[in-house]
Amino acid sequence: MHILAATDFSPRSEIAIAKAARLAKRCGANLTLLHAIDKSFFERLLASDQEAAAQTDAEAKLREIARAIGAEVQVRAAVGDSAETIVGVATETKADLIVIGDHGESRLRDLFLGTTAKNTIERSSAALLIVKNERLGDHSKILLATDFSEGSKEAIGYAYKLFADADFLIFNAYLAPEDILSGFYSVATSEAGTTLEALRNQSLKAMDRFVASLNIPAERLSSSVRASTNPSDDILQFSRDEGVDLIVVGTKGVGGLMPLIIGSATDSLLRHSEVDMLVLKV
């Protein structure tokens, strides 16, 4: 296994590197530290002959971080578009997992999540761990948002490989007609109740089959279903209610959240989640 941790030397990136190092040690994985120097920065402020000096300086900072980690770590610094650089180095090193840090509450954060994180998800086949929580402890309570597809099954299998000691909450926000949930029924009240009950029973049965198919000890698993008109909002609320420290989502599926994961749904999760996120193409 190979983990690529990208840093901009910000405090949040330091936390991301620390988590990547802990994960690499626990999984016996190789670790590469990368700093992507945005080409536009030089186009605006610096002459091109200063790029080499900036790259050398970045490599020196990375080596200092590597020494502090105390393990054999590769370091890379490159000039270019952040997402393209991360994806290129991930491909070159055959990285299985990319780790990046969120930038906190700022305009830079919005720019980062609108470009680097999302573009990395779209362009790379590697899993992406986005570090948003400043707590340095291991992930111990993990939420998988599922639509019962093989893709989400593969996603939780990957998460279990990384965090075998954690507890896993499997959550399905099944779509229900908004007029029924709001109380402004387009059908009789009794019929609306029957419709909701049928949808819930269908989701519960699918959840039972899904959980039974997972190769994870039963004592590590719990599950919940919820009627929803906005799955991403309900995933976020459920994560807060349950106190999870990692949300896992896949990028393919047959319904619900997964077909939208590269669009508005994942954008909402990336922007508003208060905990780390693990996103996989499956």
C-alpha cells in the first residue's frame, strides 16, 4: 500500500500529515509527502527563474517533516496546478490513498474545496481522505452512507481494511416524496402513511441483506435508515447525532446519493462536514 499526503504547510495540513503517518505505520504502507507549488502563484508574483529555488525550499521543509515523523518517507515538490500535480504524483507512485487537509473557514477553503479536493476526486482512481477534524486520534466511529450497491459495499470494505478496530454505522437515507414528508399530501393521509411505511420496510429489508453481506464482525456494525428529501443533509445530521469521526462515501451506485457524488451532494458534504471524509471511486 502507498499513501500520498499533500501539504501546503498550513496547520491543518500538518494534522493531515500526522494522520497519514499514523495510518501508514498501522497499515505498513509506504508514505510520500508532496507539496504542489501552484504555477499561477509564479505567474502573478515571481519570475520563472525563482521556481527552482521555491521547489528546493519546499523539498527542504518536507525533509524536515519527514525527519520528525521518524520513518522512511519520500518527499516531492513540484510546480503546477495543485490537483493535476497531486493526481500525477499519485499515478506515478501508484498511491492507493491520497490524504489532504481542509483549510478551515476562509475564502481559501472555498477555493480549495471547489478545485483541489473535487478535481482530485474526479481525476484520480485513488481513494481520498480529506482531513477536517483537528483531533489527532485514530478514527473509531465511522459512518458509511449507502445505497446498498456493490460500490458502497466495496467502500466499506476498503474503510475496514484501513480502520479494522473502528465501529461502523451503516446509514441509508431513502428518498421519500417531499409532499408526504411535509404533510401537504397529494394523497389521502392513510395512503401517505402506507406509502412511507412501505418505503421504510423496503429500506430495512435491503439494509438487513446489505449488512449480512459484509465481511465485518457483527459486533462492529450497527445500521439505521431514514426517510429523506435531501440525503446529504441527513447524512450530515446523522453524523452529528451519532458523534462519528469519519464519513465514507463511494462514487458510484444505483440510487440515492451515489450517482450525485461528484456533483452537488458531495460538494455539500465536503463543505459542511465537520469530520474527516473518505471518498472512493468504486
